Amino acid sequence: MKLLLRTLLTLLVTSSSLVAASEAPHKTLNLLYAIQGTHTLGGMHNKEPNADPLRYSSQLNGITGNWPGLHSGDFLFAAVDINNRQTMINEIIAQWNAGAVVNLMWHACNPVGTSPCQWSGGVIAELTDPQWADLLTDGTVLNNRWKARMDEVAVFLQQLEDAGVEVMFRPLHEMNQSLFWWGGRPGVDGTARLYQLTHDYFKHTKGLSNLIWVWNLQDFSTLPTDVDDYDPGHEYWDVFSMDMYWSDGQGYTTEKYNAIRNKAAGKPIAIGEAEDLPSPTLFENGQPDWSFFMGWSELTFNNSNEKLNTIFHSPRVITRDEMPGWDNISYQVIQAEDYTNMDGVETATVVDGTTTEVVGSVDAWDWMSYASIDIPVDGLYTFAFRVLSNAGATLQLEGAGGVLAAREIAATDDQWITVYKTVSLTQGAYEFGIKSIEGSFSLNWFSLSSVHGIGDSSGSSSSQSSSSASSVSPVTYPIHIEAESYSNMDGVAQSTDDDGGATTVVSSFDAWEWMSYSAVNLPESGSHIISYRVKTSSAAILQLEEAGTGVYGTITIPSTDGEWTTVTQTVELDAGMRSFGLKVTEGSISLNWFSVACAECVSSSSSSDASNTSASSATSSASSMNSSSSTASNASSSISSSETGSSSSAQANSSAQQSSRRSSGGGNTSISLLLLLTLLSIARSVMLARRY
């Protein structure tokens, strides 16, 4: 059994009084600060369908035997997924209880239109400048409509808070991505202002205190200036993440890492989404501070099985079974006014969630000292400080006769925020002191927790999988799937029919309607016979897909004269997790069931690197099951298994950008520029569509 870091945060025994803080320090943030520079959480996003909220994590588990240390879901936009938000939230709670860090994002519908909505025109949309101004103005039609949609989401976030679940919340992601209705508006009245409005509504109006705010950009070539142009303010975000899609054709460069790290100024940084997952050598050789990475659903499996196993079995990468279990994490919270000695400070009564007493106006060179606290073992200790500062300040932490650390505090605009600092302490008694060495701040409380254990996953309470996250074992042939057992669909209806007896079938399965099914684990690779029990009065064409990623093949079904008939096709399938999808591309059929049998197969044990992404014969097309456009459905891409390869979509995007910059002179300049800008837009749409 491989040895890995097992992070254990425990309650320190102390003589100081333990007082409930107005807003408790977040366990998740303490963890991220504690592992900063030494370890990285391995994560997985689970996009639609919300009816199957563990689909892609299960697929990863089937390959690596590990569950991701970070689990992610999405509130989404389509009716079927909005209706299954509760299912997704239930899985978030289950993953948290199993020990994972949890993340939520929200592909929200354009407030100019309706919700639910379609991908194109709903999420991929553009507001006019007057509409944007209306959205940001309190009390207007669009402003109220956006708040109403936030109210719908807040109900679920409150459920999580009531269940004791902390959430890394990443709304309005990829703020510099202009294809999203919320994105691509730099400056103080642009996308950053909408983020501020959203943050304040959830935090202050709805009173949610379990959200860890993640600010996110995409890795465009404009990143060096985007980090300033789209910044909502240091007090508005806890984690800064970058989505890595080789958007500039450059990959995991030192320049990008430094741009994110420098802007974060000590806060956790992360790879918010990725197709080409970072290898452990990236963290070990020059980019150590990435606190987590998150594979984007089906695109994760464009990485080879060998690479996925290397990453998720690396001592550097933390998986769920190596987490400590949240019940084992406690904090010592010390109220600021409980000092034993001080110079220059005064107490005051303020509102920080609730009415509370604080130390106000800790001006330059004012200080407080506190009763002795016993540090039981040598190790890293994470301090959290609940502060307010109008103009910014520098807090100095002292102890054992010396300076332990300094923490810069950005101006908080009259808002209470929590800032963190991890320091190395040796065993012994400490009388901690807090001093302002520059500027002025108010202090409500501070807390500390310890990080001191190294062990293997066998000792972790979180190593036990939740019932909804159990590994999917290989099935035996033939695999029989009832048509009506779909996990997601668009347009189809069910009815009772007679096929040798009364049975439930999918009826009126018309052109461009589709169904997708929960994953099954194929035991063997090779030629497979797919049988369909169908009925139709005229010829139709049925398409077999890997839900969301590719097409295995199509079959033309002749008229059955209204009688139930079994038709078959042969396709090449690799062993591993398969999430089948069915779509009618022409005509209309009724479907009772379909089955998968092996015609000529090789056991998966003889092929250690069987692909788990799409059929070898499949064209890599984006399915309409993910609301992608028909343009995007012909996009194909493969990525390198190292940090030096690039995806074809990224290269297309980069080439289009470079070409547009090179266009100059000549009588056809405006036409050429228009063509190149159109190609750029298509390339970027293709890249987006592959991810949704």
C-alpha cells in the first residue's frame, strides 16, 4: 500500500476559553492552506446529467481505484437538470460526509431570457450594454430576475449549510470568456461587478456562511492583464483558479503560474478545469502551489489510463481515501477581546453576522497578547484571522519571544473577512501576540489548527466509500438495458405496449430526440453486437453514442410494419466504463430495450491501458446530449499525455488569434479580418462545446 500524506487537523488542548465565533473558520480553507506547496487535491467535475451526479467520478474510480479528493457538481440550465438539482445536492452531501472537498458551479441561464433554457442562446448569449446596465442596477427587471434565480439556488446552498457542508462556490466562471453571457466585460462595471453583486446577495441578503468563493479565469493570452481587469476585489474571493485548456496554445507555462500566484498574494491557487491533467512532475518542478486541479468530466478520459493512474496514485496528489474525515477536524477559536495584555487597543460592539464584541482600531504598533497555549508536536499550524480594514494593514503574529509571520490584509470595504496564514511551530508553550505593523484593522477572533500526521489511507475514516459512490464491477454478457431506464433524455415519452406481454416502452422516439444511460463496466474489448427491440411504420436511423463524447455507429432500421422486431449492428468497444446514449437522426421509432453482447473480444486484463473514453471506431464528436451546437459536433481532438502537448482545438484557437493579429494591409483586409474573426469565434465555440 502506497504511503501518502494524511492530513489530520485536531483540537488543541488549551487553557484559553473556547467561544463560538460569528462565522466559524472554514475547514476547507484550512486544509488548502495547510497543503499549499506540498500536496495537491485531485478533483473531478460531474456535469450533466444531474440525475447521475457521480458519473465521471465513477469512471475515474473504475480506472484508478481511487475516488477524487475534490468532487464537483453543477446547478446547470436545462429543465431535466434543474429538476434533478436535489439529486445532485444529495450527492454533494454524501461526498462531503465521505471526506471529500466539494465544489459547485452554475451554468446559469441568461436573465434576459427564461429559465430553464438551451445552451445556445441561453448560456452562450450576449447582453447589450443597456441590458447589462439594467442587470447591475438594483430594482430593475433584469436585476430582480437575476435575484430570483439566485433565490432558487440559495435554497439548495442553505440545505448544505444546514447539513454542515462547506462548498467551494464558483459562479460566473471563466469571467474573461466572452462567449458566456456574463463574461468578457473587463473593468469595474463589467463582469467583476456582477460577481460582487452575486457574492453580496448570497452572503449578506441570503445569509449564507458556508461558501468559499472561487474566482476563475481561462488561460487566454490576455491573462497577464485579465488578472487585474476582471478582479472583483481581494475581499470577494478566497481561492483564485485558472481553467487550463491551452487557450493560448502554450499549456502549463511558468508565466501563467506566476500571474495567478502573484495575483493571489498568498491565497490558495488552483487549476479550476483541465482536459490535459497536470502530471505530478509539474508540481514537483517549479509549480508547487497548485492546491487542487479538477478534470473536466468526459474530457478527463482523453488522458491515457496510464497517465491517470500515475497522477491519482502519486504521493503528491491527495485522493478522497487520504482525507482525514471532516469529523476529525476541530478548531480552537480565541476571541480577540480575551487578551491578557495589550497596548493601544479598545473593544467595540459590531455586527459580524450577529452582534459581537471585537477589538477595534488596532493601529500601527498597537498589540495584544494571549494566555499560554500548548503546542503538542512540531509541525505546520494554520491560523485564521477574522478582520476588517478600511485601508489595508499588515498583521504580525508573534510568539515565543519572536516574530512568527506577517499577513497582509487588503482593504475590505467595511466587510468582515477571514484571512489565513500557515506557520511552522515547534513543540512547547506559546503566548501568542498580535500586532499591527502597518495600517489599522479590527479583529473579531483568531483560530489555529494543526497539521501533523503522515500515514496511509487505511487509517482514514473517509476511506469507506459512500453507498452512492461504490465501485462499478464489470458486468457479464449479454448486457440488457430497458429503454425506459434512461438517466437523462430529451423529447421522448413512455407508454405501455404489447411485446409478447404488456411492457413499458419508449414511444414516439423522433428525430433528434435522445436518451442517455447510467454507466456500465464492460469486461472485454473488441467487436460487440448491439441488439435493439424496435417498432416503426417507416424507415428510421438510430445512432449509438458514448453519452457526451462520441458516436460508435449508426443503424438504418427498415419499416417493421408496426410489429416488434429485433435489429442488430456491430461496433468496436473497449473495456471499461461506458455511458451509452441513443439518438434518432431520421424518422421515428418505438424502443423496448437494447442489449450488448460480445462477438469477438479480448479480456480487459490482457490490455492494461484499455481506453475509457470512446470507441476506437467513433468519430470524436460532441453530442447534442450536452447542448452543444451542430458546428461543435464535428470537432475532434486528442491531447498529449505530457505538459508539452497541445489539443487541436487549442491550436486552432491560437492559430486563428495569431492570424487575426497578422492581418494587415491590402484591399481585402476588412474581408480577411472578418473571416478570421469568424474562424476564431467558431474555434472558441468548438472548444467550449467539447466541454459541455
